[in-house]
Amino acid sequence: MGKRVALAAVSGLAVIPLLLLAARSLAQSWFWPSLLPPVWSLRAWQYVFSPAAEVLPALMASLSIALLVTLPAVLVALPAARVLAWREFRGKRAVIFALLLPVLTPPLAATMGVHALFLRYGLTDTLIGVALSHLIATVPYATLMLTGSFSRLDPDYEAQARTLGANGFAVLRHVTFPAIAPGLAVAASFAFLISWSQYLTTLLIGGGRIVTLPLTLVSFQRGGDEAIAAALSLVFLAPAAAVAFSVARFLKEGK
Amino acid sequence: MGLREAARRSRVVNLLLQIPLSMPHPAMAGALITVVAPSGLPARAAFALGLIAQPADVPALVNDRYGAGIVLAYVLKEVPFIALMTLALLARLGEDYEQAARVLGASAWQRFRFVTLPLVAPAVISSSLLVFTFIFGAFEVPYLLGRPYPAMLSVVAQQRYLDANLATRPGAIALAVLSTLLTAALAWAYLRLTRVLLGLDRPFIL
């Protein structure tokens, strides 16, 4: 019984916003009090895909920043998580606390501080600068998730492989990597998603020069064209959902 | 809890939860406006049924005094997040503890209160703390669904920071520092409170 209710609630939560956005994006106009749009049209979609909307450059900017963020985030998180999960050392709690600080600090405050620093090094208004600022939020999440994966893996497997004559690379390639691959996929996808949906950091560090999808979307939402905003919402959602779907099956085993 | 039963059986729930999770906040806010705005779909249905005469007859939930639209948007976005975090832990714990309690004669409520709840408390507490701190400093949703004045702290700070008049910038930074301190204090109080209420020995972070 409770199961059915829960299933219905989840499906509703997942599907209804999508349907609403789809309907909005296809409505020519949808004024009070019509329950359904009286006239349907592809106007919003045509506009979104036209060069004038500059959606494609924003999509490319979002994508390149997200990839620029995901790779270093995972590369930094991997060794950190391995040590945090397997070793006991003095001040470990302090390290974990320091790691969590960027997550607990309001992004606005963190970004303002970074902005002052980036101004000095000429990193503002650049793609690299924006990607660096996204790393602040992504590295802690990626590290925490990978720490979970490592702590469920027995360090003795590595020792065993080494006893059997495997060198460092072979251990990594044939023992550690296959064992934490699901966790790695989840951590990478989270890093991607966090970067993908950043608004404030991109706005402040990018200084309006670096325009990503969230910035375009919010400006259309404030600008008042609801059909275009809805179509853009779906364009924005699609890659994120694709990434989330592709790692969903690892969530149970991997995390 | 029913969700876990469902999740165990089907991949579908796991997949469905991904949609609101990956739904960008501004998109969720946009979808929400169609429903809760005074001219939203339920209000139109009420009009069609002759219950109301004009949009002004429904209570405003967008750009309203109490931020109801903001709260609703975040609830829709963050419930799946906490659910996924909790589900991951539950899947790892398995059913053995609950079955043991059932064998020993515990009722459904007792099993939940004394077995399952203490087991999942760490995941619920840490993920809800993450959600709390995130929302406290979040910007897009209050920007889109809130009132222009008095706006939420993060919106005020952002606007002063990006104001053409650079003299307002130190004030914005002061607000950001203030919100950091507030977050820290509230997070600490929350961890203390849950520790007392649930009798956990130490706050759960990792």
C-alpha cells in the first residue's frame, strides 16, 4: 500500500514538471482561463535553435566548463579519498572538516572571496576561471563519495596483488580501478551535474562574458517569454538527465 | 519507507528519482509557476468549475509574503536528494535487522522507531544539513519566485555585489560573511539537536 503511494508520488514528481514544461514550450499563448493552450506552435523551439538565441554557444560553454571541472575534480578526489578511507592519521577529522568547509559555506560568500583573488590573477571573465570556481563545490562532493567507495574496499586486495608480483600500475589497473569504478562514475557524474547547474559562481566569476545555459535560462525567465524559457529548461535538463540516468544503476552498488 | 520497498523491486524508481535530481533549479521554478501562480492550472480548473471568478481570488504562492513558492520549489528538488542518499544507505544495510526485530515481536511502528530510524539517521541528518546550507545561500529560486522587497539575504547580497555603484560592494561582502556565520551557527545547533533527540553518540559527517 505504502509502496504504491510512494511509487505514484515519485512518478508524479518526475513526470508532471516535464509535462508542464513541454506544454508551456509548445503553447502559442496560454492565457487565463484556458486549461490547455488554445493554439500550439513550434515558435519557441525554432527560436531556441536559431542562431539569434545564442543557445548553442551557451550549451558549448556549459559543456566545456563541466568537462573541465569533472576531470580535475575526480583526479584530485581519487588519491584524497583513498587516504581518507584507508589510513588513520593525526588531524584526520580536521582534514575532513576542512574538506567540508566549501560545502558548508554559502556559495555566494565563497565566490566573492575567490573573485577578489581571481581579479588579481586575471582569471575573471575566462572559461578557466569559471571552471576553477566550480571546482570549489565539486571537489568536496567527489572526495566524500569516493571515500565511501574506498572504505567498502578492503585495502588488503592491493597488498595481495602486490605480493603476487603486480607493479603499482598493474594493481591500479586490475584491482583498485575495477573495484571503485561504479563509485568513480557516480562521483564524476555528480561533479558534472554540480558544475552544469552553477549560476551564481558563473555570473560573478564570468562577469557576464562567460554565458552558460543557466544564465541564458534565468535571463529568459526574467525577460518574461515563458514558452522560450520552458523550451530552454528542457534543453538544459536533457544532458543532465542523460548523465544521471547513465549512472543510476551504479547508485545502489556503488555508493 | 514505502519507497525503499518499491526501489528494491524496480529500477524504475531509481531512474525516476534522477529526473527531479537533475532538473535545474530555474527549470523547476518555471514548472512550478504554471501550477501555483494565481493564474495557474488549479486556479483555472476552479474557474472552469465556477468556484472562483478571477485569479485574484486564489492565495498568491509566487512572489508572496511568506515565500511559499520558494519553499515548494526546494521541497520538490531536495526530497529526491535526501531520498536517494537514504536509499543508498538502506540498500547497504539490508533487511536483516528489521527481520530480527520482527522475529522478536516488534510492531511495524517499533521496527521503524527503534531499528530503521536510528540506522538511517546519519544519512538523513547529513544530507538534510547539506540541503539546509545549500538553500540558505542559494540564489536562483528566490530570485525567480520571491518578492523584490524584502528579498532573501542571498538575493540582496548578490544585487549589492553586482551593483554598478562599487561602493555597495563591501556591504554585500559583509552580508555574505554574516550569512556564513549564521549558517555555521545553525548547522551546529542542528547537529546538537539531532544528537540529543536521536541519542547518537557523535554528529555524523562521513
